[in-house]
Amino acid sequence: MKKYLLLLLLLFVHFSRAQSIKSVDSLTTEICKSLVQNQALDNEIRINTINNSHIAPYLTKFKDSIVQRRVFEQLFFRLHKNCNEFVALFPNESEKSSWSMQNEKPLDEISREECNHFDQSSKYYYIENSGAKVAVTLSDHLWIENFTDGTFSKLHYRKKGSCEFELEFIESNNLSRKNLSIKGDKYLYHLYKEENGTYNVYLKNKETYYTFTLLRQ
């Protein structure tokens, strides 16, 4: 009996999270439309507009302050996933970070042989927007990220052609990653340049290309 009750509880939690993500993603769509419509305005005005028109009214549905904080975190990071206009409001905080956005597809400056060398190494790292280092370990078809605060993310790693690979989200206890993705979300990355074990990579999100650098440890 206890086993069945536990199963029902797990199904309820999964369903509730799915419903929550669906509701939040619906709101991110509306927020993104608003940001596109007011592109000509100052960024501070744009942020205040989406807060007053969308975010604050949505959060008032939740009376508990802890729940409000969790919903806000989920909304904030799902906006990073679903809305390029929102991401553009937050430039790199550190000169060390190589993350950038562009409308044009990066030119391939890499050979098939250089691409094939990529997963022959198991240790890489990249620098986040904040300047923090994220260590990456490739092992047994898994992509494990370890963050400076002691948290982690785990994703399936699959090679797609010679210069592409796919990551499928499994789990994370990192604040941004656990709110950014849900289990089963897939991301396709393309290697487009290599120099001394350093790879330039891009990810396409709608019509925008996100580029960053992966460095060998």
C-alpha cells in the first residue's frame, strides 16, 4: 500500500511540475512579445514594463513568499531559455566570459579531423556570464558540469555527425540549470573552430546563435 501511495505522490509531483512549466512558458511567450514590441525603449523601462504588466500580477497568485520566490526563479531562467530578447538584457558581467549572441550563423573554420578529436578528451571547462568557471567531464556518454558553488548538472552526450553533439538534460541541483531545463530537453551544439585544444561552439535558439568557448583542462 505504501508503495502505491509513493507512486501516486511521485506522479502528482511530476504532473504539478509539468503544469507549472506549461503555465510559466505561456507567460514567457507574452513577456517576449512585449519586449519585441518595445525594443526602441530604454532597457530599464522595458524591464519595468514587463514586471508591472506580467511578472508582478502573476506572482500575486501565490500567497506564500517562498513559493513566490521559487516561481520567480523558474520564470527568470525559463525566460533565458525561451526569449532571446530577454537574454540580450543581460550582457556578460566578466571580460573572461566568451558568451555572445549573433544573428548570422558562424562560419565553419574547422576540419572533420579536428572535430573528431573533441571527445577524445574528457576534461573541458567554460566561463559563465559572471566569470565563474564551469568544469565539464565527458564520461560514459554523460556530460557532467561542476559549478564553483559545489552544485552539478548531468546530461546525456550524443555525437551527431562529425562536428555536432547533442546534450539531453537529466538532472541538476544548480539554481539556474534546474530551472532552465526539464528532463528530456535537448540542445544541439556545433563546433566551428579549433585552436590548440580550444573549441568555439554555437547553439541555435530560434533565429539567434549563441557562441561560447570550450577549453581543454
